[in-house]
Amino acid sequence: MAKTATPLAALRVNAPREIAPTPEPSPSPRTRLRADRRLKKKTFEVTPEADREFEILRAESGKTGIELIAEALNLLFSRYNRPQLG
């Protein structure tokens, strides 16, 4: 018994699915700070003990390293009667 061909009109084509656009990831606090104003990069060296304490403080406070450094700079500026950062 010969098999008859299925007419092309009877075949269904899968319609292309719409792909939802992927949401852009929210910027990190560092990225937001850089977008808000121009930042200058400063580097410094600390002892391993100071680094450990800084990392513990960062974890306990829930603040970013940049936020803690900004807070430290504001304290330093205040001590020397200099204007504080926003």
C-alpha cells in the first residue's frame, strides 16, 4: 500500500516566538557613583591587619568600600576644617 503525500497546506509551521528583551542589570554602587560625577582614582597601600579590619567593617556595615572610604575622607576633611563631600 503506497503512502500518499500530505498536502503542504495541511502542514503547520511553528510561528517564531517573541523573545522578551533581557533586562539590563542594575548598575553597581561604584558604577552609579561614576555616572553621577567624575571620579579620580587614588591608590594606597595598607598593612594586612588594616586590610582585614577594613574588610570586616565593610561586611558588617553592609556598605561598599567606596562608601567607607568616602566616610573616612569626610572625617579627615572635617578634622582639618575642609568642606565635606556630599
